[in-house]
Amino acid sequence: MLSTDSDILSAAQAWRREGRDVALATVIETWGSAPRPVGSHLVIDGEGNFLGSVSGGCVEGEVIVEAADVIEAGTPRVLEFGVADETAWRAGLSCGGRIRVFVERID
């Protein structure tokens, strides 16, 4: 069972109160077949722990790697995964869709 958005955002707050570095990834756009809807969240801490889902499979792995860079640099970024992309097969979004994910550090 997936965690609710409320659970994910509450975890982000709790992790920050514990002093952890935290990033939040949010699905901001989908096209075609996408495993998670717009507004889906994934919270990631500086140790690579995470809760929630923005896609599944290897896409989530890519988002977690990018989140580590966002935590370190403090600069948000938009990630795009789609079937037309060579990385789509590598990142696991071969379903014919496209997603855009906004990743930001939570201070």
C-alpha cells in the first residue's frame, strides 16, 4: 500500500525536525500512460531513505540520485522521463508515457 500525500508530507516535516536534509519530488505533469498522477510525492533524505512514489521502478532510482544533488546544491530542478527519451528504457518508463518531476530541497 502506498503512503498518502499527508503521510509523505508529515514525514518530510518530521525528518526536518530531526535535523535530516530533505528533498521533495512532485509529479507536475503527465502525458499518456503514467503510473502516478500529477501531485504524487516522493520525499528523500540525505541518507537516501525515501517514502512515497512518483513513478516506480528505475525512474524512482533516478529521482533519488537527482534529489541528493538538489539537497547538496539547494537548486531545484525539473526532471523529465519519457518513452521518446533514450533514458526511458534505462529508467523504466517504457509504458509510452511521459512524466515531469519537480525536485526541491526542503529547508
